[in-house]
Amino acid sequence: MLGKIKLGISMGDPNGIGIEIILKIFEDKRLFDFFTPVVYAPYKLLDQQKKHFGFQTNLSVQKKEQRIHKAQLNVIDMPMPKEALIFGEPSKIAGALAIDSLKAATSALKKGNIDALVTAPINKETIQSTSFNFPGHTDYLAKELEGKSLMLMVSDLLKVALVSDHVAVKDVSDLLTTALLEEKILGLENSLKNDFNIQRPKVAVLGLNPHSGDKGVIGQEDDQIILPVVKDLFDKGHLVYGPYAADGFFGQQAHLKFDAVLSMYHDQGLIPFKTLTFGTGVNYTAGLKAVRTSPDHGTAFEIAGQGTANTESFRNAMFLARLVLFNRKEKNSL
């Protein structure tokens, strides 16, 4: 039986919808049967937004994780910036605050002060600085946490992993190698086994080029890199198939026949994923020693401050983190 976990939460961009969602979710007191939530943010900021939205969320301000309240939203207090934070407006102040929250939560995760981490959305432009030059959460966490990261989008309908994530399309073909592809396939297979309890996972691999290269007419990568790796792993007993042309694959709903799909680049996998599941999916960073998830949406500056943000994806991210954590514990106890 799954128990209660200590869940760390980074607040994301304070000018977006992250704090609204966090506060809204924990108005539901039933969630404290599953989570002891710990959010890393200025208490004053959360209190301000609580009043702005008219929420009734119970907040408990703390300095350290050791004395947290089990039935309230715990806030590990951080310094409040003097500059104004304005809903819907990208700003360097907001970006810096989001990164301070992420760093504090990641440090707590590494120390074991929290069991898992859910990250609220950040703005990839405003987070950039001399001390933080990563394109997003995944790359930062890959550096801070042990293992080889794999971006895996998860829903009840579909799981999509990426060979390359936040990489310019023009650089994808140069990045793709047999070694990298094999690493990603085996990493996905390992996550499906250990994190999702799928004992014999069946994986579909998409081609890089239109029509998987059409026998070399539209690029050589599918025949020279992807097909040999897939065949070699299949011959060794892995249930891996491909490469499939991405358009026909999803158009024919072939994804329903597999436990997961490996795409070559960001939009190849995320466009069909978000088309089919947007608002309910979860971004999971597989392959790391610790568990981190996030919602499948961004900061949504266009609706920030309006009180209309949907909480379903964030809620699913919380429960997925809990499920993965217990699947790993059960696997390690056997």
C-alpha cells in the first residue's frame, strides 16, 4: 500500500500561474493524506497571492524542513525581492527568484530532506544568468543529480521519451549517434521496468527524417544509425521496434500498441503528446537517482493572476512522483 511522502515543490516563475496552482491544489485537505508538501518560496509572496485569489490554503512558515507541519502547506521561507512582481510580465527578478527556489529544493532533495520534487513552470529566457545558463529544469537536474537524464512525457494514454530535448532542430542530426541512441533506448526501458513496473516493455522508435528517410532518399540517419541500433537490441532480446515514420505512426494510432515511444527531437514527440493529452500529462525526468516531475504546461503569462489556471497536470505530477517513488522502493526491496 502506498503511504505518505514528503513532497518538495519549487514555485516556478512567480509572475506566472505556478503559485496559484500550488495554493489552489492544497485547499483540498484530502491531499494531506498522501503528501506532506514543502514549497520553497518567500512566505510573504505566497501570502500575497493567497489573498489576491481569495484562497483558504493553510500555510505554515518554516526555516528548515525538520519541523514541518503534516497537514498544512509548509513554506521554507526565502528572501522577498524589493522590486515589484507583476502577473503576466517576464522579468529577470522573477526569473532569479524561480531559480533560487529550484536550487533550494534541489539541495533539499539531494540531502534527503524531501522524498521527491515537483517543479512549477519557469520562463527559459528570464532564468538565464552568469550563475545559471541551462535551457531548462532537465539540464540543470542532470548536472545536480546522479544518473543520465531522460525527458519522459507521461499520461494514461501515452508515454513519449526524447533522444534530444532542448536542442535546436538544425543540431539534432549532428547530435544523433549509435551510442546516444542505445543509451536512450536502454534508459527508457529501465525506467519502464523500475519506475512503472512494466516487466517486458515494448518500445517504438521513431525515425529522424520524413518517411524514415525513404531508403536514403531523404537523409541517411535512419538507415545508418537508427535501424542498426534497433536491430541489434531486438536481436539481443529487447522488445524495441522501428524506425517508424512519425506522421503515419501517430495518425494510425500505432502508439496504442506500445508501452512507450522514443522520438528523436522535442517537437516530434511533444506535438502529438500535447495534442492528445494537454492539460493532463506530466513531464518526468527519468534516469536520475532522485524523482522529479512537473506539469506539461508553461508559465501561462497570458492568464496569470486571473484565477483560471487548471490544476490537473500539476496534481498528476504530484501523484506520479509518489507512484514512481514507491515503485522504486518496492523494486529495491525484492
